[in-house]
Amino acid sequence: MTQVSMTVNGKAASGEIEGRTLLVDFLRETLELTGTHVGCDTSQCGACVVHVDGKAVKACAIFAAEAEGAEVTTIEGMAAPDGALNVIQQAFQDHHGLQCGFCTPGMVMSAAALLAENPTPSEAEIRDYLEGNICRCTGYHNIVKAILAASGQDVSAIAAE
């Protein structure tokens, strides 16, 4: 067993883990932050995206020990302390960027990383960036609209599908 410590959503977090414990399992099972989803166990779907030191990472693809000392942000850390949704979460709600909601945490975390890198991405850039995130419900159209809206861009030019 190994002791691991990191900052998760602005709070110190630690636990005793086996060396093979994935970050997603540490977050969900040890810290009980279940907003980060496990969708495929093969890093294909993106449901487990979190930010590690400000970068989008598929939490099923790294060991918890690799995040030792890191700043980790999960979907639970995106909202304001009073529970108010951040601009991306609100845009997903306003533009119906979710249906079943299973992929939504990973999509929101990926969108946040994209907007940090590129504050006003084009529709094509958004679609390209989300290539590693799978949604089985929405067809991505409203997800793209939500991300455009979160970036402050006009979404009325996007044709309805």
C-alpha cells in the first residue's frame, strides 16, 4: 500500500492505495467524488476526464500515484461554492447539451480545457477537440452549441440538425 496526497477541488485529499489504483477509482471510491464517470475502462470514451495541474486527463488512464502532489479538478469542483453552475455547465443546461448525462462531466471538463486553450473556438475546432469524448445520445450538435455559447459566441448561425 502507498500513501497518496493531492489537492482535489481546492481541498487537501489523501488516502492509502494500491500501486495499481487508477485516478478515477481513487476519486470515486476513496474520495467519494462520483461525478467522474467510468464509461469504458479503455480511455476511449472521455467520461472520466478531469483536470490535473490544469490539463485535461482521462482519469482511467493514469494511476492515482501519478497525481501525487497535483492539483486535480473534477466536475464537482466546477460549480461555485454556493452550488451555482459555472458558465459551461449553465450553457449545457440552456442549450440542451445533455440527455442521459453520463458523458456530461467529461464533456464539461473537456470543454473547460478547450476554452482555457482557445477562448473562441470555431465549430470545427470544438468538434475536433471533442474527438476523444463519446456521447451515445445527443449527436453532439447541442454540445457544440453549448460550448460556443459558453465562449460567448452566437449560436444562432448553427443550423438545426
